[in-house]
Amino acid sequence: MEIDTAAMLTAGEAALAQASAFAVDYAFSVLGAIILIIAGFIVAGYLERTIGRALSRTHAFDQTLCRFLSKVVRYAVLIMVGVTVLAQFGVQTASILAALGAAGLAIGLALQGTLQNVAAGIMLLVLRPFRVGEYVDASGISGTIEEIGLFATELTSFDGLYVLAPNSELWNKAVTNYSRNPTRRFDLDIGISYSDDINLAHDTLMELARSDDRVIGVPEPEVLVKDLGDSAVTVTLRYWTAASNFWPVQFDLTKAAKEAFDAKGITIPFPQRDVHYVPAEAPRPKRAAGSKSRA
């Protein structure tokens, strides 16, 4: 069997020419893809830093939210770069986007609870019902806010315990923020005896409130007769103070009121009850069986 050398050379030259054309065509695509990837990473990093700094200057955005939004911009740019690179090689990007959408839907259904926490975390960071360092109570979940994350919020309870609460639990419940408003009101209730002078108790409590610099003058403190109880007349000292001084002022005024009442002879009675003993009628003696009464 004779080998046609000329035909083989012709076929080899044709294959080499086709390979050269293929290499030239895709060389530009590969070079363009490399340039796009490098440029994409540079642009993504620049936008992440720029947006992060811009949002940090705005007090309406929390630092956690600033980092989250800047990361979202970064990954959005990288995804666009990846789709563009695939398009350079003739890949149908529409089918890839559809597959990514279907995968995202499946992942979203599988991680429904986790994504709910993420959504709640974003809403907490945007609306900011509480900030780091504030003391809050959300239907039993209470403590000082240490960190607001995308999935959970870290708190420290009043007795020093670590609390990790899912964001969805905090978002779906009413939150009481004890630190947000600058001032707070407190009602100090003290019971005095019915035989004591109410006006003297009134003047004593007013003097204590006005002598404490931590008690706010406007609105002015006031003393009210709150209740006529079973064993005492309840007198209330109502005053306003800064939120940071709420507990110290309460403790100090309670102690000072006890000392002032003792010094002026105003008694703080114990709960008491008057008990009246009514003796029962003495039972009649029983007659023995078979006995007869005398006429």
C-alpha cells in the first residue's frame, strides 16, 4: 500500500492553518478575558472602597450596613465581569443566568429562615430601632446591644450574660429602647402613716428633688397623693432625669427619703390589719341518755 505523501502534506498544512486561525481568533478572546478580569477586580475594589467611605460619612447608615452594601456592589461587579468573559468565548449567557436564577431560588427556599434573618438584619440596620450601646427589651429579649450582624444580634444582659438573638425575633416584636430618649421619668412611691402630716411629707420630698442636681428642673418635680391604702397613705415623688442617671438617682433618692422621713418623725408603716375576735356562744351540755327532766 503506497502512501500519498503529497496528500498528507496538504492535509497537514490545512490542519496547521486551521489551528493557527483558531489560535489567532481565541488568542484575542483569551487576552480580552484576562484584561476584563483584571480590570473587573480593580473596578470592584475601587467601588467597594469608595462606596464604603461615602456611606460611613452618612450617619443614617450603620457600619455593618456600610460594609454589607459595599460588598454587594463588589460582588455584583464581579458577576457582571464573569458573564462578560463567558460571552467572549461564545457561551450563551442567557442560559447561565437562567440556571443561576433557578439555583438562587432553590437555595432561597432551602435557607428560608436564614434569609429571613438577613432581611430582618438589613431592616434593623436601615431603620435602626436600636444602636450599639443601647439597652433594649424585645418581649423578653433584653440587654445592651453589642453588635448588630446580618444574621443575629449580640447583647449583654443586665447581669453580664451573653445573649445571641436572631434578627427575625427582634424585628417581629415590639422593641422598648430604654436609652434612645435623653430623659426618663420615675415615680417614687412611699407610704406614710395616716397620723402623719401629708404637707410635711410633701415639702420633704420636694426639697430632696430640688437639692439633687441630676433631677431636671423642666418639667418640674411634683409630689402627689397617689393612694389611700389599707395601712398607709401613698405619696409619690414624680421627677425627670437623664437616661444615664435613671438608676443612680432612683437609688439615692430612695435612701435620702427614708433618712429624711426618719429625721422628721414621718413613719413608714408596715402592712397591718385589724382583727376583731368574736367569741362563739358556749355549747349547751348534753343530757345523759334515759334521764328525765324534773317538773
